[in-house]
Amino acid sequence: MTENEGPARDRSLEPESTSGEPPAESVEAPAEREPEPAREPEPDAAPTAVAAPPPAATPPVLAAPQFEPRPLGGPDYPVDVMFPWDKGQGRLWGIPLVGLIIRSFLVIPQVIVLIVLAFVMWFVLLISWIPILIMGRQAGFAYSVIGGYLRLWTRVAGYVLLLTGHYPPFGPGGEHSIDVTFDGSERQKRLWGIPFVGLWIRWLLLIPHWIVLALISIVVAFLTLVGWVPVLINGRQADVIIRWVGGYYRWAVRVSAYAFLLTGTYPPFRLED
């Protein structure tokens, strides 16, 4: 050991720093950072637009109803006969006379139903005066039987004469483009219910109608012979033919309803409503 060298210091005997940090001379103070400017809070992001559900599909609006009713006698008349303008039918039905002949064969089952209804109708007609004499109005069964016969008869005639391409349903009811309805709540004078006298008087009062209908039937017969022409050319019946032929049956139904005590309103002299 030299003089300059002192006794070796035992470093293990030096007290250690209680804070566990390195000696002050070996720790450099970190550079002070300039305070960052306060940031404004960012606005919340705009909520994401939720896509609206697609609108429910709306049913298409029909430009016109399938059948255009043509009421009989106006809204105040107790019997309504609906004749639609023809919306179209097969052109083959317009083959001269062939279409009429084929349709006449097709309605043979309907004719059988009409014959059966005719027997029932005449039986009901014999007692139809009773509810008028007692209640002052016609009974519902008379509208079902007699009115049902007139309804089916009108539909069959309209189909055979090419006024419509819709085959009539079997029986006195059902839905069809041609329809006949009655006001079952109409009141009538009880005197019309005198047995058979009321029927006979009404039939006498209707003589002018029978004469006019007989004259119009000549025009109807001519229009029936040429009714195939517009069907063959245009695929539908002409409006003028429906106006005359349909008006003839409209008039005939009014007269029949009055004659059979289904209404107490005397029928007007006209083809149109």
C-alpha cells in the first residue's frame, strides 16, 4: 500500500439512499415541457342516420271498376237492373250466327233451371197477394223465387245475345256482371192484395207497355242479327247495341216486377235509367 493511497473504503459500509433513487449528481432533471394548450372538446359525431324502412307496397288503384252498373229507374226506383258496358270477349263469338248457336247450346242447363223455377214461380204467384193484403208489403220468399227467375232470365238472355262474355251462374242468385235487385222493404197498398183482382187490374194497366215492348222488339231483333259484327271486329259488343237490347230487357223486367206484385211503383216508359 502506498502513501498516496489511503485505506480502502469499504463501500458496503456507506449508507444507502432510503428513497431508492440514484444519487442526485447522477440524475438529470427532465426538461420542463411547455403546457399544451387546452383542447376544446370535440363535438360528438353526428348520429348515423338510420335508413327508414321502405314504404309498404300499396295496392294498385284500378282506373275503373270491373263492371259499370247501369241502374234501372234511377236510385229512387225500387227495382234495379245492372247492365255493364262490354269489357271484351273472344272474337270467335262474333262468327256470324255460329256464336249465337253455340251459346244457345251452352245455356241448355240454365234453361232447365228456368223451367223448374217457372213452375215454382207460378205457385208462389198464386199466394203472393196474401202478404200484401195482411202486411202491406211483399214477402221475402216472393223476391227470392219470382225475382230470382227474372234475374236468371235476364242474365241468360244477355249472354246468348252477346251482351256479355260472362257465363251466368246457376240458380236465381250468385254474382254476375248483369244483376237485378229489388227493394224488399217497399210498402204497397193492401187493396192490391185482393185475391187475383190486384193481378188482373195490373195486367190491364200494363197494356200500353206490352204494345210499346212489341214495337221495340222489332228493333231488338234487327240488332241481334248484326250484334256479331262489333264482337268480331273489336272484340267487344257495341255500346249502342247494349243500350237498346239491354234497355229492352230492363224495361221488360220493370213491367214483369210490377205485374207480379214485386213493386207497387208503375214502371216508366223509357229504355234508359
